[in-house]
Amino acid sequence: MSVLAVRDLEVKFGGFEAVKRISFEIPEQGTLALVGESGSGKSITALSIVGLLPGNATVGGEISFLGRRIKPSEVRGAQISMVFQEPMSSLNPVFSVGFQIGEVLREHRGLSRREARARTADLLEEVGLARERIDAYPFQLSGGQQQRVMIAMAIACEPKLLIADEPTSALDVTVQRQILELIAALQARRRMAMLFITHDLGLVGRVAERVAVMRAGEIREQGPVAEVLAAPRDSYTRMLLDSRPRGIREPAKGDTEVIVEARGLAKRFDDFEAVKGASFSLARGRTLGLVGESGSGKTTLGLLLARLQRASGGELRFHGRDAAALPPLEFKRRMQIVFQNPYASLNPRFSVGATLTEPLRIHAIGGGEAERREIAAGLLVKVGLTREALFKYPHEFSGGQRQRIAIARALALGPEVLICDEAVSALDVSIQAQLLNLLRSLQDEYSMSYLFISHDLAVVKAMADEVMVMKDGEIVEQGTTAELYANPKHPYTRRLLSAAA
Amino acid sequence: MGSLAVVVLLLAVMVLSAAGVIARNWSEEVGVSYAPPKWFASTTQDTQTQEEQAVRKLDDYGIPDPIGPELAEINARLTGGGGPQARASTLPLGGDKWGRDVLRKVLKGTEVSLFVGITAACLTALLGTLFGALAGYFGGWVDDAFNWIYSVFTSIPYLLLVLAIAAVLGHKGIATVILILGFTGWTGIFRLVRAEYLKHKVREYVLAADAVGASDMRRMFVHILPNVSHVVLVQLSLHVVLFIKSEVILSFLGFGVGVETVSWGSMLAEAPSELILGMWWQIAAATAAMALAVTAFSLFTDAVRDALDPRLQ
Amino acid sequence: MNNYFLRRLWQAVPTLLGVLLFVFFLFNWVGGDPAYLLAGKIPNPEMIEAIRRSLGVDQPYWVQLWIFVKQVVTADFGASWSTNERVSEIFATRLGPSLTVLLPLLFISTVLSLAAAMLVAYVRGSLTDRAVMVGCTVAQSVSILVYILVLQYVLAYQLGWFPVQGWGSTLGENLGYAALPVLVGLVVSLAPDIRLYRSFLLEEIGQDYVRTARAKGLSEARVLWLHVLRNAAIPIATNVLIQLPGLLAGAFLIERFFSIPGIGREVILAVERSDFPIIKAVTVYVAMATLLVNLLSDVLYKALDPRVQLK
């Protein structure tokens, strides 16, 4: 018998169909991975099982738990529990973690305060936290620890089904692996079934036996993991599999001139050292990858290179000359940057045309407004958009399209160096692939050098000629891509690579 | 959308009154003292005293003037028989102690109160936005300086601050009131605009503007300001309400508009002595007008705030 | 903790100096020679001359400033220009009546508006919610003056339920006199407070941790009364505290009309009579009280929100 049987589930918000009659089953103690990109409806499906959809949703279809139709409000928390993506905001900031875990026990199992506290300490140990942390507040814990607390809350009443909605997406790569291992161990020990929701096809193999691929509210394909991953029948599934960054960049031939040289670059904020003496060089037409987890200082280093942050120490040389001695406008013309967040990097009140012509106007390129608009239109075409975009506003575009506009803006001045600060990290996998291709072709056409910053090892492997690994403000290892990925020398590098494997 | 209609209507009244199209002769004493409203008088049993009311003039204690009729006769003879026009015994919304038409006073008062409220709000929004932008964007000692001024101003409760300044400046009329309100009310807007600038200064679109070479001024006023304008607009509307209410209090205490003009506050100032005598129509008219205006502006503010909420975009 | 207190007090000094400078600038520079202001109000020319001398209007400004600073430090602002009563005396005797009205008002107002806000938040989006909100908006659009005048006229003068105005000598008597003023104060402060507290509550209801609490299977009531309220308590409590200094000064209209011999009434009278020493003293004292209250509210914030580290 299956733990959960969903038949013809339909969710509508007003006239918009978020989930269009899907059906799937989760066998007892089994794991189903629900995979999809943003907007596919996977989270909404999960929320509808536990009845947590917003008030304006209409739900149709049948959901059976252990063979019976259920009322979600009766089973949630106890028999079906849920773990969410963002542990920091999902925990109540003003109550201790012990209180929040104990609350579930007292509510559903009727335990007294003392009994609940004892049980809570046991649970903490089971999820890999120290018992003494029972009175800690969420903000005192790291992201990984917070997620362990969420998991403890979810398993406290021994649910038959655990729904995990992107439980590791907000965590660093090394932590991700630990959490996944924890969940797997708990599942085995407590004989739970699991619905695992993710956008990352790479995780599916490690976590589930069955997989269902969702797109735009429909299930495009489902079946045993090994089958679906090896021989997908649906075109969308195929495309998803193909979009994963694969392979390694072709090693570059010969040497080119060094454009940028950094020696001992450092940045400190009050008493916190974000970057501690970074040295590297960038040659024409080459890509230097910069890998690190959150808080490693890689974004700060990118900003230092672009001189958007003033360095506290070290020097930066541009074509052999001190970058600080160059007139600022001159420097900005040669060095540009594309940021991570497509929703924040374009001024929402500027039309696309205004955003693109601004740099041209400031640097006195083009003889007049009309000519500048022509140049802008050309840039748009170059990045794969049409000239009609000139008159539109950012909110009319998708995330991927906005990144294209951001790249067009960066190209406007014809820079020699382009810093890509997690430029594709916020995009769906299929869009990512398109943009990486765009970046590659632009690099070839304009012989630009890239500093490619990312936390995603697979992407960096496919894009970079040389790679630097950063941790706590320091560059712990650097070398050619082939060398680094094949024979990592620093223990941290090795940890990173094994976690992502 | 109803609130928008009312706001537009009130603004129309303000403009028409300022242009002299309506309520021009608000200070003319066209009615008898304390003439009751037309519709009210006809429903009371007091009809038989209407003629007597036409002749009687009440003083502050409700005592009729003993030589009233004789004075009226003398006046008539002095002014060559034309005499004071026959005074109306009732007026549309009633009359005040001197027989001035309450309806006209309310319309004129609308003009004055709205003008003061809106002008002062614009002044305060200008100051608050400018200071907030400079403090939030530049930080450092600029921020420290503005924060110092801010903390000085906010450590004194608003009404006390306004009254203290009014006490020193004395009774000087509309311009003074506007300046007082404008120069004391900027603190709320300052705090909000400063917080917005702190937030936006590190946003990627501003960094991107820096990367392409935009100057500080350009980033502050061409890039960030349009993204902050929704906050300012809502605050502007809120301050119109605040200043209308403050002007009423100031005028009531005699520190607002002078005697040569009328506002809702000066109308309310006449209320205490009127109420004792049971004459309620002036306070009712002023309160109704004020309630209508403030409610309309408040609902309008809420609608504007919801419409411009970036989270809903 | 003691370190924190001392440091904050020290940080408040520049602000206090700023207030002093501002008050000085306002009353000695802009206000200048008050003789002409007082001429109509104090018929005694020798007294006006004495005032001018004590103010030092013919002296250079730094001398005047020094006089003022001395006054603040010794808490002796001289005597009222109109009644010749010592300002410190005035304060001592007027504080009691003000508090007799303000403290009950603050307490009842907070309890009622919080209860109302919670009820409205529970039924958010419903007709009741919208009706209450519109009602609050309309209620806020009526000037406090109207509330005072009308309630005094109807409830006291016409119906005789309350004394029209006045003050007694015992606490019991005074609570009776304070009843209508407190009622008026309630009517004025309920509407804005309900709206504000409702917005705090709704802000919290939209947070992720509420979704988690529901996912844990907790009842809606528990989610609201425990999880949400505990978080909303932070801005609400600090808001209540911040209201204190404002109440002190804002009650002056109420005190004036109900003839309550409190500080607020003194301020109104002083403003009407251009009695600078009183206004100056009140401004300085209230500013100090505000700074103190800000400090206390920071400490309260820390007590309520574990994320806050006092530095």
C-alpha cells in the first residue's frame, strides 16, 4: 500500500492553473523526488498535501493518506510533516529551538513540559546537534544547524511521510551533503516515506528511488530514477539533463598578454577581514574561475577588482600601470561587471533603452541620442533580444532575459575584462545553460577576460581556464582547471569537490 | 476611488475659493446673531420667536441687548435710511455670533486649511527627502550631523515644539504657520527616506550605475530617488492630514491664521462660547468639513500606498 | 549592562546640548527682547524691567547662554513672568495631577487598543476588519478639540454624568475628576493605536515562521496568540514606551479645558502669555525625559528580542 496517493490534483488561483491534474504515489518507506524549475508547481503540490495554500486557492482531486481521504489539518505536524527551504526565516526568532521542537511534542503527544524537554534533547542528538543547544536561539546557529532543528521538529512525532521542500538549496555545498546524509539515515531508521522536492537533477540520484519531473503544473515524466536519468522519454526531461553543466573547458593554447595583475589585495570592514591578501593575474581572452562558499569573500574580491570597493591593502595593476593612477572613467570603460540578482541589477524605473544608453552618454560614445539608441539596439540583438526591448521596463522580462540586458549593459563600453559575480546562479538550469553559451561566444568574439565567480563547481569547471578556491577571505589553492579538479591539494578543496560529486 | 473623488472636489473648492468665485464675502454679516440653519429652524417649535430673534442681539452671556432696537433705529437714520440690510433670520448652515454665514465660512476655511496643510506638507517633504537622501547616501559625518539635528528635534514632542516656536514668533499669519509646520515636521520623512537610501545604496543597480561611471549626484537623484518616491508620496499625504489638524489647534489657540481670515480652527475657537448657549451649528459644520477632508485624504493615502507597494509589482 | 547605560547616557549629551542650543536660539535670539511681547500682558513696568535684566537682553549672547546653562544645571529657571511663582515650584506641584490623568490613560488605552487590534487581526480581510479600519480613519479625522468640546458639553454639561471641570485635593476625588479627561484621551488615542498595532500584527502574520507553525499542526489561535503576538510585542512595547513623553505634552489641551492643574495646562497658559521661563523649562525637561525613555526602550527591546546585542 502506498503512503500517499495523489489523483488528479488540481490547484487554481482565480483563473490561473498552477497544478493541472497530476497523479503520483509514494510507496511506504519509499522516496519520490519531485523535480522542476521555478514556477513548475512543485512547491504548491507539497503545500496542498498539508493544506497550507493561501486562502484564494481552489483545490480539486483526491489525496489519500494510508488509503483514506484525509483532512490536512488533522495530520500535519504529526503524521505528515514538512521541512522548508529557508531555515533562518522558517524558525521563530524569539523562541529557543528547544521550545519550538518541544511544542510539537506537547501539541500532538500531550507530553508535559519536562517530558517534552527530555525528548527534545534526544531529538537534538539524533539530528547531530549537541544537547546543550536546547536553549539556543535560531540566530545563534548556522544555516546547517538550523536545518537540523527543522528536521528534528519534523520527525518528533514520528510521521509516516516527510515532505522536504528544497531542504538544502539555501545551504553551502559541504553542508548540503551532510544534511542529505542525515535525512537518508533518519528515513531508514524511522521507516518514513519521503517526498523530496528539488530543482537540482543532480541530487535526485542520491536521494530517491522514484522521480517525477514537473513543468508548468504538469508531470511530464515519472518512473524509477535509474530509468528516467539514463533514458528519458520526455523532451523536457532530456533538455533538463542536457542543460546541466558538464565537462571541462578546452585547455587554452599558447600565452596571451597579462591584462590585470593583483598582488596582496585585501579588504577589511572595521574588525572583520573579508579578503586577506589575494594575488592573481588575468590574461586576455582567458577565464579565471573563483570558487567559494557563502562568506568566503569571493564577491568582495570581485568588487575590489572592479574598484567598486576601495581596497584596504595591496595593489592592482592594469596593463602594467597602477589602477589607482588611471582616471576612474577610463578604468570603468575597460572593466565591467555583471551581478547575481537579475531582479536587483536593473533600475526598475529605467526603461531598458535608458539603462543601455546611460553608459554611452556618460562616456560620450555616439554622436547623439539617436545614434546611442542604435548602438543599444545592436547590443540587445547581440545578447539575443530584440530592439523592441528598448522601450520596455525590467519587470516585463524574465530573470534570464534581465541577465541578458545586464550583459548588454556591461558590453556597452567595450570592456577588456568582465567580472561575472554569480551571474547565472539565480537562474533555472535550462536558462543557465543558454547564458553560459552566450558568455562563451561573447568572450570569443571580443577577446574579453573573465573573472567568473560562482559557488557551483560544475559551472566553473565548464567555464574556466584557471581556478582559485577561496575560504574565509584567503585563496587556499589555485591552478589550471584540469589540475585542480583532478588532483586537489588543499584539504578544503578536496572537501568541496567530494561534496559536489 | 471614492476618496480620490472627494480629494479632487475639496481641491476644487480650495481653488474656487481662492479665486474668489465662492465664499468671497464670508465676513459679511448677513444674518442675525446665531441664526439657526434653515432646515433645523423649521423643525423646531421655536417658530414664534423667529421675529423676535430677528431683532434681538445676544451678547456673550445670552442676554439680549436692552437697547438693541433703539440702536438699530439710530443706525438706520445715520446711514440714511438704507441701514443695515434686512438680516436673514436663518442661513443655509446657520450663522455665527456676528451673523456671518457659516456655509461661506466653511468653504473659505476649507481653502485656508487645505492650503496651509498642502503647502506645509510639500515643504516638509522637500526638506525631509533632501536631508534623508544626503544622510543615507553619503553616510559618515554627513549622516552624523543630520542625525544629531534629527535627535534634537525628535526629543521634543511635536506639538510642544510647534507651540514653543509659535509662542516666540507671536501671531503672524498664514505664512508663519506654514513655515513653522514645514520646518518642524520633516523628521518622519527624513527617517524613512534615509532608511531607503541606506537600503538602495548597496543594491546592485546602483553599483552597476557606479560601474558605468555615473556620478554621486546622478546616482542619488536620477537612479535612487524614483525608487523611493512611493514612500515620499505616502508620507506627503499623511503629513497633509497631520498639518491640517495641527493648524486647527494652532488657530484655535490664536497662533494660526489671523483674524482677517477664517479657517476651521478659528471657527472652532468660537465654539466654546457658542456651545454654552446651545448653538451647535458652527462647530458641526467645521467638524464635518474637516472630517470629510481628513478621512478622504487618509483613505486616499491608503489607496496610494497599496497601489505603489513594490512587493505587489 | 551598567557600561551600556553609562555609554548611552554619555551619547545623549550632544543631543541634550543641541536641545539647549536650540531653546536658547529660539527664545533668546529669535524671541529677543520680550518687553514688547509682555507689555500688554504684564501691566507692571518695573517687573518687565526686572525680567529684561535677569535675561540680560543688553548683554552679549555668550553671557546670556551662560546664564541659561547655569539655570539648566541648577534646575532653577527662575520665576514665571506672569505669576512670579518659581518654575521649580510649578513643576513640583503640577506633576502629580498630570500623572493622575496620564497613567490610567496610557494603561487603559494600551490594553483596549491591543485587544481590539488582535481581534481585528484574527478576522483580517473580513467585513468587520474593514469596517473597523474605516471607523478608525473617520474617528481620527475629527480634531481632539472637537472631542473635548463635544464630550464635555454632552456628557458633563447636558447629561451631568461627569463633573464639567475642576480638581480636588485627595486622590479619590481626583480620580473622579480625571474620569472624563481619560475618556476623551481614550477616544482620541484608540483609533491610531489600533491601526498601528494591527499593522504590526499583520506584518508578523506574513512571515515564514508562521507557515512553519501551521505546518507543525498548531491551532490558528495558538499561532496568533503565542507565536505572532510574541514577535509583534517588540514593536508594540517600544511604541507604548515612546508615547510617554509625547503624552506629557500632548495632554495639554485636555488639561486646559478640564482645568486640571497639570504641566500641560501650565504650558498652554505660558504659551498664551509668552511666559518663556516655563516653556523653556518644560522643553528642556521633556527632552531629557525623551532621551531617557529612548534608552529604556532600547533596554526593553533587548529584553524582548534575543537577536539584539547591546553594544
